Amino acid sequence: MSRKRSLLPDLYKSKRKYVPSASCSTENNVSTSQGGPTGLSDLLTDTRTALMLLRSMFPEGKFENRLPPIILKHQVYSYVKNRTLADKQMNDMRASGEIKMFKLGAEAGERSLVFTNKVNSCIVGQCTDISLDKDRLVKDFGFTDLEITQLVHASVLTVRDVGSWWLSIPNAGIFLKTFIRGRKAVLTMIRKSKYREVLKNDLQKRRWPRLARLGILYHIHDVIGADLVDCISTTSGELLRLRE
Amino acid sequence: MIRLLGERESGIIYPLIFQRAEVTRRNYCLELSKHKDVEGVHKGSINSVDLDVIENRYLLSGAADSSIVIHDTQPANGEAQQTYKHVCQVSHNSGSTKHSVETIQWYPIDTGMFTSSGADYQLKIWDTNRLKVADKYSFHGIVYSHHMSGISVKHCLIAVGCSRSTVKLVDMKAGSATHQLRGHDSSVFVVQWSSRDEFLLATCGADNRVLLWDIRSAKGSLVTLDQHNGESASHSKCAKTAHDGAVNGLRFTSDGLHLVTFGTDNQLRLWNAFTGKNMLVNYGYVYNTSRKAAQIALSCSGSPDVVFAPSDSNIEVVDLYGGNRITTLRGHYNSVNCCIHDCQTQYLYSGGSDRNILVWAPSSETEDYEEHLRDQSKESRGEKSFTQRTAATADTWSSDEEDNR
């Protein structure tokens, strides 16, 4: 019955909202500090905060500071449930130059984000789009053909087509290799557990292979956001179930 | 609901608001109906269903074994438990060999005729009363979809999309194809006329593109819908695409202002029908296994309207403008091919490869039905107990003794 109630449109719902009392909220904070940001996920509606949190999860030290903190776009969806709103806010941030978007990910449609202040590159700093063509590079930025070749060698640009390039991050290959290995590891862990489901808290406590350097929390948000698992809230925390 | 009724009574809110709220509530709580079902007649997977526009009463369905069946969804007997019987059926409509029926549609003006098209490379116009083919048109390829405009007064054209890339417009008055619309590179899966502008046509196909046409213009397509709104697809040689996979579902909203497309990249997209801009609503991952046309349905006159998208063996219900997932309707045993929403009763009818047509009704009606069943059983129990009581108190042999005495 309670499930049915939750499907009512907004017009029927009473305007009163649940406001947790002071004691309750402190309890919440305690549990948050203990078990990671599980309790926090209900409160997050702001995409920027979600991005900051995800950035803090990225282990820069493990990559010897060769990579800026890379966030995958769909990881935000595990925090912000309204995807349309999240997309809109990310587009606004991109237009204002706060973040950069790159075509980087396991699949063709996937996008990743980097905060602009972490990227020290002149064209990446000025371009808000994810792809550039030759006209733009030659006329707006004043590059010669040789310089473009050098940029491709430095992997600031990657080839998309004749006369067209994707923006890229140097050393993105290292990241992607680690990332794909880690995602596989997480999915195998869930697949091997009973009924192909596992509590999120239990999963965080498991031993994590050392080669997948990105950390388990980073990958949990990745598989939730990419809709590879279903996220079911239970009385003992969130349950991740592998989607068929 | 009681609060809104009270407010409506005292004139605080308009009746329309109450109506919208109730329609939306019914749309949100659909579930497999426990007291209504459709008689299974088809012997192949059901590819297309349509409900007639006038009464929303007759359900037309076409299947892969080339049979066409009409069910009556409003039977005269007023019983609570109903099975929709079939009124008439056509089996083997194309002679001895069985060709799949891909699309079927009622004539928008009345139920006197309907159109069907399919793997027999033909578009057929049927006389409903005699169940005979009145006219047929042949094409060079499997006809995946055809559509007749529901609002047109100036033309009676049927748009036909087939496995060849040209879209043809058939004029029923002239008895032949009058237009050819060239623009797609590959087979065309769905064609649909706008529900607002009678000359606007939308087509989508296996070349990942969705094209809007004004059939009065001779220049070709009006707009090619672009999923990135002209951003990263800035490269001139790269054609604008609406999806990253074949587009096999397309539907205008009932007011004709927006367009919903469904692609094999497992995405639904919402478009502004006038500017051709992507509205950037993110519906998340909606699994699309179908390799031919998938018929999606939209609700109408709800306050947030919903999209019903066939997703493997389930139907996903998502908010049209917000993109939030509302529920998943589970019930079919095999992949769902088509669904249609009844705007008056808020019922959803869906057909799938498991040869079933399922009826999805608001859960409040199921509760009413269960209450009705309880009442009925109580009544019958009451009767029984009364007869038991009379049987216990009645003495059947006393008179015999009295006679002896």
C-alpha cells in the first residue's frame, strides 16, 4: 500500500514536508561519517556539490599527479536522481567555463568532466565544446598544421575524422585502463554474491584488488549511474542488484 | 481526492484541475488488470494495436501470422469480470502464405474501414463490415509503417515507410502514390503525421535520423533533428543524428507541440516539434531490444503526462517532461511490441511476442473489484447461512408423528 501511495502525483500530496528534528540530524551526521556518504545522498540536490564529492573520491596521488581528477558524467546521477536537472546544471557549468567536458568513457556516448582550474592548457581552457574542427583551430586559435600535429602527439587532441578532433586529456589512456579494470572487478563482485545482489555497505568493506587504483566508492557510483545495477533502498542500507 | 472534491464543490478550484489530477493518478497507478482480459485469438506475435478514435471501443490488432482481429472493449453485459470477446477476425489475409502484419490503423473518421500493411509489401484498405480488401497498393520492400492523419481536412494521404529509403504518400482518392519523399539513407521504421499541423510529417529510420517534412514544400525535408543541438556535431560532413542507433519509435504528443522518439541506443528523447530542438530531457536507460518498429504510447490530459515505452518484456512508464521513471509494468512473457493508451478510461493495451494482448487498468479499479468480490461472497455466504439455519430449525418428520398420534 505504501508503495502505491508513493506513485501519487504531486497534486494529491499534502504540502507538509518531513523535517528531521535536531537530534535526528546529528544521528544522521554520525552515521554519515561512519558509513560514507550514504545518508547524505538523500539531501543532495545540487549538482555542484555532487561533483565536488566525486572529485574528492578521485585518488590523484595514485596516478603520481599526472592526471586531473576525472569525473564521469553519469556518476552524478547516482547522487542527483533528477537526471534532467543534473544535465541542465552541468551544461550551465560548462557554458560558464567552470568544468570541461570530454568524450571519454567505456562507450561511445559517455562523457567525462574535469574542473577547469585543474587543466593547464590554452585551447582546452577556451573551448567549451567537446570537439574542434580545422577552421576553428586555424582561424580562432592561430595554429599551423605542424602545431596541430604536435598537439595530437601531446594527446591534447585526438583524431575524430579528417579535419576534426576530439578534445582530450594527456594520459587519459592510463585512466581508462584502470577504470575499465575496476568496473569489471565491481561487476564481478556483485555477480558472484548470492542472488547477484549485495548491500552497498558490505561491498565497501570488501577487499579491493590493488591494480584497480580508483577506489571502490568511485566505481560504485559509476555502476549505479550507468544503470548497470538497480539501487534498492532497504532498512539496512542500499542494496545493489545486478540488472539482467 | 476527497479534499479536491470538497474544494471543487466550494468553487476554490476549477473542475478541470480535479479532472487532471484524477486522470494523472489513474495513469500513475496502472497495473495488470485482474478482472479484464482480452480473448487470445492470435497465433503469432502481435505487432500492432490500435483503438478506434470515435468511441475508444474497438481494439484492432495485427499479428505476425497475418491475422487481424477486432475486439470489443465495451461489452454490453455489465458484469465486473469481463473477457473482451473478438468481434471478427481475418486470418491469412494474403492468400496461402503467411506474411506478417506490421502496422494496422483505424480510419480516423469512423470504424467503417481500416488500413493494414506488412511483410507482403502491400498497403491494404479494408472494409470493416464486409471484411474484404477494398483497395491495395504495392511497394518495393517490407512496409514497416503507415499512418493516416487524424486531423487532416484538406488531404487524405497515407504516409508509408518501407525497407526502401523513400517515404511514399498514397492518395486514397487518386488510388496511387502521389509523393515520394527522399532523405533517408536506409529503411524507414515509423512515419507519423503531426496532431496539430496537417501537413507536417515525421519519419525515422535505421540511419539514426529523424526528419520532419512539410509535404507542401518541394525542397525536401524541413528539419533534421540533431541530438546535440548543433554543438559537438559541428563537423560539416557528419550528418545530424537524433540517436546513436536506429530510431524505431516515434510519437507526437496529443497537442502536437512535442515529439518523442525511441532509439536502439536505449534512449528516449523529447523534441520541440516546431523548432526541432532537443529538449534535453534525460529519461535514463530504457532498454530497447526491438529490431523493427516499436509502438510507444503517450497519455493525454494528465498534469504530468507519461510515456509508455516497450522495453524488452516490460513496459517502462516515465514522466514525459521531467524524465523520472514512475513504474515498470511487468506481465508479458516475451518482448512487448506495441502499446496503446485509452485517453478516456486510462487503460493501456499492450501486445507482445507472447501472443497476448494485456489490459492494464488503474489499481483503484482492482480494489473496487476486490471489494465487489468480497460483497458478493458475503452475500452468498449470508444466503447459505440462512438456508442452513432454516434447515436446522425445520423439522421434517414431526408431522408424521403427529399423524400417528
